[in-house]
Amino acid sequence: MSCPPGRPHPEVRMHVLACGLIGLALAACAPAGSPAAGRSAGGSVTFATARDWNLMAKHLSPRGSNPLYGPLRPGFRYVLGPSADAAGARRVEVMVLEETEPFDLPGVGRFDCAVVQTEELEDGMLERQVQEWLAIDTRTRAIYTFGAVSWEVDSSGTRVFAGMWRAGDGEEGHLAEPALVVPGRAVKGARQRSVERGSGADGYSEVLESGVKVEAPAGTFDRCVRIRQFTLGEPGTFTDRWWCPKVGLVRDGTDGALVASDALNSDLSGFGQHDRESAAPQAQAGRITPEQAQAIALKEVPGTFRDIVVEQRGSVLVYTVEIIAKADGVETDVFIDVVTGKVVATER
């Protein structure tokens, strides 16, 4: 692969599958050459977007499997390690968490997404943690991303909020939309939006070839698909990724190759070792659940629960819990830190 120096935007690289990481995309149900709604700034590249996918809440599930993705189920894990020619001891650990993330999108409806966590380590030290929200369309088996939140980990092991994008958020007329991670059926030449503009890293991907044999530390894999991820804001910059049946991501131009996976019954005893040995309590804290946030909000403002979303408020990532106050019937928003569970503010 030929790729200019530098690493893609974190949310491009963090398109994790329910254990397959990085997003890329291609047509899940549209044949190659079909009309595409998306277009690059220069107008030279067209690709399908959310308008082409006919997403419906009743068909979106946080659990399931995709032919190229591996199972989207709690506890599924895999590890990428450095390629033979890579410098340093880079390691990427991916895991599907037990929790789910609720969404309510206009034109789509209410549904839950799987939460897939990716942790990047360098020489055994945790550097970055990303949680991405994924759902599978049960009709096509295509997997979509509806957002991601990321933290950097400083030298003391403390997580520092680094950014977030979430489908449905933004200003009127410029709302972030979902993007395709892995299609249900790989069609050579198909192009799809794989990172939405609302993520700060607008991009698309293209299926370059199928039926490829790929070698990795975890083994040799046949009938794989190579997909190239492009970033529209950086013309000429791309990353190639190879996805293989029943295993998922096997080789990545940025993050290395598959070292171990639950899909292969690999030894994963070292998974998360950094949490036990070097991470500070702040780095282990994770997030409170939406249900916990709801309970905290109702204790702060007794009344009737209406809705809950995740938003950024200043430098803090919060659950915004909408409540109709029992005392006066006024709609009140309670903002709760997603990590500590503390009430940040209330707003009527």
C-alpha cells in the first residue's frame, strides 16, 4: 500500500466493529455503478450516503453478525499488532461491551446501538480509548456507525475527553448522519460514505478487490476483501484494510495485523492487561449507563422521564436527561457527567 505519512483522523480509524475496528464502506445493497447521493467538494467522486440506505428502527439491532465482520455480541474481542515493517510496539484491543446506546433519529425511529470499545497502546501504555455506537440492519446485514466518543490518556493514566460525533446532532440543516462501516455484500467498485461530516472527518471508502489471500500473525485467510478508506479533506490520503469471512478485520494499513481473536479461539489472556497493571482509576472508570443517568436525574428533579441523549457541554461529555418536573410541569434538562455520574447543571 502507498499512503502519505500521517495518521487518519481518530474517528476514521476508530470505526470499530463489534470487534472489528475501523470503519470503511461499500455498497450493502446498491450494485456498483448505481446513482450515489454523496459527492466530494470537487465533485469528482460520488458515493452513496444515508439517503440511499432506507434505515428503519425496526430493522436496526445492536446484536448480530456480518459476513466480513465477526459477531456483534457482548464480550467478543480481538487484537491487532504491528506489521513486520512497523516501528514500535503498537497494540490495538477491541471489545464489544455489554451496554447499549439509545438513539432516536427523525425518519428512522428509536433503536439501540452496540457499544464497541477500542483501546490503543504503545509499548504497553494506554494512549487512547474510543467507544463507537454500531447497529446492524437485519435485512441486509450491513453494519452502520451512529457516532463515537474518544478520550486521550495522559501520562498519569487520566482520561481526557478528546471529541465526539453523534448522528442527529448539529445545527439545523447540518445534522450528522450515520455512515456505513461494513456492507452486507461486498461489490467491487462500490463507494459509500464511511465517515459522516458531523464527525469532523468526512470520508468514503471503495471496495478494491475480493477473493484475496491475507497473511497475519494469527494465520492465513482466504476469500478476503480489500477496502480503501479515503479522507475527503486530505486528497491522496488513504488507508487499506482487509476483511475476511467469519473473522473480521485481519490487516490494517495503519494499525497492523490480526494477532488474536475470539473468532479463532486465540489466547487472549493478556487482553486488558494494562488496566490491571498501569492504568489509573480514572482510566478504568468507563461510563455510567443511561439507566443510571436517568435515575440520578430523577433524584435531582423528581418528575416524568422524557428522553436521554449524549452531548458535549463545554469540555465535558454529558447525558442530557429531559424530565417534566413534578413540581410545576416545566420541561427540565439535567446534565450528568457520563464518567463520574455527577450532575453538571440543570436547565429549564
